[in-house]
Amino acid sequence: MLEQVKILESEAKEKLVVAVTMATGRQGIGVVKELSQTDKYQIRAITRNIKSTKALELGSLNNVELVKGDLMDPESLKKAFEGVDVIFGNTTPTKGWKIFRGSIVRSYEMEQGYNLINQVKTAYEKGHLNHFIFSSISKAKDPLKNDPAPGHFTSKWDIEEYIEKSGLKKITTVLRPVSYFENFENKLPGYTISKNIFPGIVGKNFKWQTIAVEDIGKWVRGVLSKSEKYKNQSINIAGEELTGLEMAMTLQKIVSSEGIKTNYVMIPRLAIKLLEFDIGVMADWIERSGYGADMNNLQSIQKELNISPTSLKDWLKTKLKRQNKKQNSWAREWKSSQWKLQWDK
């Protein structure tokens, strides 16, 4: 029995400790779940509320420990990063919607970035941390047409510069994802993704690089498998490069057996800028310059790192399956409630 305990303790010590900031955010959840499945890492899932439903779900996974921490609270980060081998860091500009401002606040993200990098540096100087993975945003395909860039892009690029100024570039891998598939799930009346409508923010004929947010986890896992090679590297990452019409056609092929026609519908640019100005700037930027992921080069890197990117087709199929399951569940509940009403009479 004692020998078995010693073996388990030895295995725990051999696992690298990986801290994941904003663990209950969309990127964080994907990273924690992916690393948990490998059984190679002890994951420290950092979140502001360790008792939230999302946190408790993560805490139930193998090799996951919930730790309270906030990017706006440097001391909490200092404690959370104590003794870790790897840190996955990401930041957010989103700070509650306000009229004439929207929800994107560049200064809010910059403060998070400064706090994060300062505490990463502190952890590195203590001699234990050896790899930092930062999630940024893809650079432009055409740098000469970069300006004006969205504020929530430039904030991340400025944080990248701060990483270099802080002397951390040599231990850092910067992953630069493009737009998420999940962004198609907006709740604007008349522009919500459905079997009939595929909504977008750019013109129907513009190429638009996209990625499933859960694939960030695959990239983190892949980079960690060849840690030394990918330190001091920056990679624009994407899963697809399609026009709006091609995206709508992808959905059309999935639902065609139901006799449904899917149309690509562009959300009016003026409406976007009134609701969330920086997203409107982003739409202009995508049409003018576009994300700069090298799709051909990515294929060879994905093969090397054993990454299978999620296709838009597979993402849509999963989404529709989830919707159908939810609708069927609702229908069963409704029928049950009707039966009870009849019985009560």
C-alpha cells in the first residue's frame, strides 16, 4: 500500500504544472479540457469564482485544480503562479456594454496585460517557470493596409511588445488566432445563425479566416509537446478560409435534405458600429487587409503537432445536433407538463 502511494506521488511530481488564466472563459475551457485529456499535466485552472458552475465542471476533470485569481489583481496572480512550469495567458477587452461605448474597452485589456506579464516575469525570475504561452490575435495578411486596426487587436499586439520589453520573448510562444466560429452565434434579431441564415460582418465575397475556439486548446497541447522548438515563436492560427457565400453553402449542404435554403446575410456595417464600434472597425479591417494565417504552412505544423483542426462543417453539425437535442428535450418537458395539467383536471 505504501509503495502504491509512493508511485502515485512520484507520478504527480513528474507532471508539469500548467497554470491557465481565465480558465472559465471560452479559450480557457478549451485549454483545460484538452490538457486534462492528455494525463500529462497538472492543470491549475485560475478563475475569479471557483464556485461558479463552469468552474465546478472544470474542477471535476482529471488533473485539474481550481485556484482563485483575477487578472486585475496582481497579488492573486502571484500566488496562483507559484511553482508552475508553464503559464497559458489570455486577456479580454470585454467589460459590460454601455451606450456610445459598447463593451470593448482597450485600457481594461491593457491593464490585464501589464498585470499578467509582470507576474509571469516574477515567476520566471524565481527559476521555475520555463514556458509562457500567450494568446494574442492574428496579424494582417497585408501589413501595408493594417491601419486603422481594431482597438481590441492593437491592445494584444501591444501586450506582445511588452512581453519582449520584459525579457520574456525567449520563453514565450505567441498563438494568434483569427475570428471564432462561435462569433456567428450572435443574438441580433434577424441575424441569428439558423438553418436559413448564415450571418456575417463582411461582404459575401471576402475571404475570412476563422477557427473553433476549442482548437486553441489543441494548439497549446501541440506546442507543449515540442516546447523548446516553439519558444520564441509567433504563429497566426486558423482552421478555415472561406467567403461568406462559401460558409452559407457549407451549412446549406448539411440541411439540404430538409428542403431548406441557407442565405448569407451581412449585418449592416452602420448597425455594427452603432452597437459595437470596434467590431465595425474589425469588419473594415478584414475586408481591407484580412487575417494573415498561412494556411499551407499551418497544415505542416498541424501534422507535426498532431493537431486536427475543427472544420466549419463539423462545427455546424455539432451545433445543429446540440440544438435538436435541446429542442427535443424542451418538447418532452412540454408534453409532460401538458399531461400533468390534464391529469390535475
